[in-house]
Amino acid sequence: MRKLVFYIWCLVSIIQVSAEAKTKVMLFGDSLMAGYGLTQNHHLDKVLQKKFEGQNVTFINASVSGDTTKGGLDRLDWSLGDKPDLIFLCLGANDMLRGINPKVTKDNLDMMIQKIKSKNIKIILAGMMAQESYGTSYAKQFNSIYPDLSKKYKIKLYPFLLEGVALNPELNLDDGKHPNIKGVQVIAENIFPIIQDEILKK
């Protein structure tokens, strides 16, 4: 009887360790990854979770609609409490829409990256692109934020989160800014191999 109890205890322990060993990937951004205007099963984390089906990976969507880089910085410590192994970071779109000085945006992202790296968490930085209406000077400063930080901290860069989706009416909601169901699928297809590659890196 004691042996049976011991074996059951061992089995339960193995199952618990296996469950805890899952690689946690956190999406940390704004409405573009939060699933704005879509039902939960069509949110980016849910779509990616299906793509990673059968793999020991779980997704946490820590994205907040309307968030700026300052908002992200303010809530980062709390989010890190979930102890992710990898963070897919994409903030800055709302900074750009509000005309916030690109230096402020860059500084906020810089501090976020420092905090994340101090916890030995992997980072994939996804970039955004400024609208032409903001002028050449602003766009140049804003667009350079992401490659500059990627180079500074030697972290993986996905240049533009909305690659293949932006400005395509068929892939966006009626507001023309947020991806619809098809748009989320395209984003997921694009970033899936990048996330998988980063997970597999030692």
C-alpha cells in the first residue's frame, strides 16, 4: 500500500513539474495585440496558442488597449510577476498617434528592455512605423527607435508588427487601424516562426 501511495505521489509530482515547465510567452503591447474589437477566441494569443498546439508553450496576453510606452513601463513590474520566459514587446503606436516625442518613447522602451533583461527573460521587439502625415523628421526619429534598441541590446527585432496587414481594408476593422480576424491570422503566421526560433535558442 505504501509503495502504491509513493508511486502515485511520484506520478503527481512529475505531472506538476511537467506543467510548470511550460515555456511562457507573454504578448506585451497595446490594442494591436490585445484583440480590440474581436471576440476572445480570435485574439492573437489564442491564435498563436493553436499554432503551438502539441508544444510545451503557453501564451499570456498582457496587452492593454490604448496603452502608451509610459503605461507599459508603469505596469511592467506587475506583469513580470507571471514569470514569462519570453516577452514579445510591441508598444509605441499610441505614442505616435499622440505625437509624443520619439525620444520619450525610446527612453520608455529602453527602460522596459533593461527591466526585462535584468530578469533573464528573452525579448522579441516588434517595431511600428510612423504615419507619413507626421512629417519626414518625426517619422525618421520614430522609425529608428526599434532597430536602434535591437542593436543596442542585441535582441531579436521583428521590424513591423503590421507587416502585410496595415492599409489593407480586407485585413482590418472598419476603423482601418486594428486587424480583423483575417489580419490577426496574418500577424500570427508572420511571427510564429520568429517566436518558435527564439524559444528553441539555448
